Amino acid sequence: MTDVSPKGAAGVRMRSVDKAFGPNVVLRELNLEVEPGERVVIIGPSGSGKTTILRVIMTLERIDGGTIRVGGQHLYHEPVGDQLKAASEKHIRKVRSNIGMVFQHFNLFPHMSALENIMLAPVKVHNKSRDEARETGMELLAKVGLSEHANHTPGQLSGGQKQRVAIARALAAEPAVMLFDEVTSALDPELVGEVLSVLRDIAEEGSTTMMLVTHEMAFAREVADRLVMFDNGRIVEEGRPSDVLDTPQKPRTREFLGAVGDQ
Amino acid sequence: MSEAVATSPTPSGPSTDQKLAYEPHRKWYRRPEILGPVAIVIAVYAVLLGVEVQPGRYRSAFTADGDLALDWDYFFHLIPQMLTGAYVLARATVLGFTGAIVLGLLMALGRRSQFKPLSWVSAFVIEFVRSTPLLVQLFFLQALFRTTDVVNLSGVQILVLGLALHYGTYTSEGYRAGINSVPDGQWEASTALNLDPITKWTRIIIPQAVPNVLPALGNNLIASFKDAPMGGPVLAVPCMLFFANTIRAEDFRSVEPMLLIGAGFLLISIPAAWGLRRLEERIEYER
């Protein structure tokens, strides 16, 4: 499988995006451009707003200002003539279908088996037949190494297995952009490796655009095309992972890397 | 577990702890909330039997008027009539509560609606109905639907309507609590998978809310069954209480019919409560 996403990869362009929760400003006129097929890892101290970047792209939080484009289409706006108008839910749904997300706490549906979790969106959203969806579902489960767990419910799976099912579920929709929000943070240390190796496979074989928020610096160095250091609602520093990790230019980055202890 | 089995000949602290851990649900006859009512029923029956054993002691020489003593022949003679009354009530309860389940869901969804006027109207109706007694509502509905020629509903129909409306508001609050108990992550995953609202509600939210709503629904069902007899005196629905009133007026007897009604309710309510609890246990799943 050379082409995971038939839709092709899509880029993400965030232009002066603002987001605040009450008095707490989380994103300050953020400009971030991700090229199609690029893998960007976002690092930064907790509470810096890095997760919010992913959440506003997934439309889990709505932005206060600025624009976001995914695959060239405005996410929160509809062009009317040469003006931009606030987008309808229908428009947002259409653009959102290009995006997939994997969560820190998996968020699997506990009343469904692993396979049913994966099949739901293809059958209900993408109008695939059940047979077709089951076939792709089993392929995806094989890919994440969980074929024999197809009929197990999330309650019967370990944390690492749950997260692998969640990744397979997100992949089933064949998104052009994949968002990974601290996907290993809730796992026991010995289970982190199995999830990272699945991510590595996706990064290697696919043309999918990936945006990852993580604290796994060694993994970031290995997978990322670009590393973004984020703090206090702004990008502090960005560049090739080896450059940022080995020769950080900004004192804030040095301080952060010193605190997390780069492996 | 195999370890516990292997070491079972020597009774020790940890193994009993382990045994408890494997049986999270106590047997129904060990649950005080079931044992209590059952004990009360048995005690009541025992007292009644005691009364029957020594009838002469309580039975007055007078049987015609003003006699309050228990007449067992009369008691058993009432059973067929009361059974037909119980049937009418049970049917009204089932119909009314079915209506309440549907109406409650509509009101709960209406209250959650993004469309503000619908949300306000739903909230107002829920608060208004919840804050007034069923008795008053039945009189009101009777005045509305029985005194005009335009709409003329029977007593049973008004009772069903009243129960559906009154218990619909209670069920809607149950639904609301159940829906709120579905974790945020499930809503977010639904958005991330781009599920349409119908799929989100029917496949994700409602299936997970139901186990949380079920205890409230069960309690409401039993409460509505206990409230249904109001239809007798108010609406002249031919139920047990209506018969009891008639009997009191004609034969000046209250003890036998009322005793029969109490026993009848216990005989229906307790198995119903037990059945609902079993249902709750079955429907639970591991999160």
C-alpha cells in the first residue's frame, strides 16, 4: 500500500488564529503552515496551548479570530464573492471529513467491539457497504497487530491496544490530515513502544499529513520533518528536529529541553 | 483465581477478599432493599393468617353495619372484581409510561436544542408540570377534555394522558442526567469521526446513556403505577380504588377492599422492582 489516502495529502494553513478561554489567551495570532505530507511535531510545556492547536483544527473548539485552511479550503469560513463569511455547519462537516484525530485518552466507544469501532464511520459517514468496511477494518487491525482482538470490547483491551484500535479507527476514514494529541501520555511506559511503532509505520508508508503533540523527544527526532517549539500561545522556535533539539537558539527552548531531558 | 482454588482448604484472609472481589453483585436475597419489602409482605401475610386462625376473637357479632372486623369470605369474594380493576390500571400504566418514555425523550432533546425558543418552551413545560401535583393535573385535563363536546375522552384515556405528561417530565430529567453522564471524550470522538447527528445520538450517546437512565426509569415506572389509582376517584376509571369507594358506599366496608388493594400493589410492585434491577445488571457493561 503506497497510497494510504486516495484523497491525497492536504496541507494546513493557520493565519493569525486567536483562541481564548475566558481571560486565558491560549493562541495569539498563531501562524502555522503545514505542507501536504509533512510531519510536524509540536513540543512545549503543558498548558502552553499546543493541544488547542489540534483541537481548533478538529473543530472541537471554535476559533475567536483568524482563518484555518485545510487542503486549500477554509474550515471556518465560506468565500462569498471576495468576502469571507462564517461557515455553515454543513460546510464545516465537509471540510472536516479530511481530518482525523487520535486522542490522549483513546475515546473508543465502550459499547462496541474493536472492529465495530473502526467500521462505524466508514459505514455511516462514507457510505461503504458493511462487507467492504469489515474487510478494510480487518486490514487495519492487522496493520496495528490486533487481528485476534477484533471482537473484544475496549474494556477487554490494554491501554496500548486501545490506542492502536483508536489509530486504526481514525485511519479508516482515510483522512488527508491526521492529528495525534499526546497519544502515548496516558499509557504505561512499557506500552508506549507498541503505539509509537504503529505511528512510525504510518509515517513511513503513507503520504498523510501528520501533526503530533508529544513529549517523546526521541520519537520526534526520528519521525518529524519539522519540530515546532510552542509556549504561551506562540511559536518560540521551529526547524529540523536535530537543529532544534541539539542546538536550540532560544533560551526558552533550552530551558524546556533541559527540563524534559532530551534522550 | 486458580491459586485461590488451590489454597481453598486453608481459609485465610486474602482468599476471602478475593472471593468477594469476584462476586460484585450480592444475591438478591442478601440485598436489604429487596429483603426489606419481602419481609414486610411476609409479616403482613403472617398477621392476616393469625387473624384467620382466631376469627372469633376479632369478629363482632354484628355483620350488617358499622362492622370493622375482617371477614375473610368477603375478602376472597372481592378478588375477581379487584383483578379486573388491577388489569385496567396496569394497562393504563403501561400505556401512560410508554407515552412518558417517548415524551420524556422529546422534552429532554428539546431542552438541549440549540434553537433557543424550543429549549425555553421545553424547560418551562418540564418545570411547570413537575411543580404541580398529578391530582390537580388530572382534574385539569378532565375539565379540558371531558366537559366540551369538541374533544370527549374517556376516563382511562385522560389517565393515560396525565400519566404520560406527568411522568414524561420526570423521565426527561432522567434522560438529561443520563446524557450528561456520557463522557466528553465520546462527543469529541463523534466529532472527530465526522458522524452525523443522527448516528451520534442513536449509536453513541443514547446507548451509553441508557444504562445510566434505567434506574430512574424503573423508579418512575413503579411510581406511576402507584399513582395510577388516582384515576379511580377523580376520573371514575373502573380500577380498584373506584371499586373500593363503591363498596364503601354500598356495603359500608373499607378494610377488606383496602387490604386487598395494598396486598395487590405489593404483589405487583416488588417483582417489578426486582425484575428491573436484574435488567439493570444485565445491561451494564465494562467501561
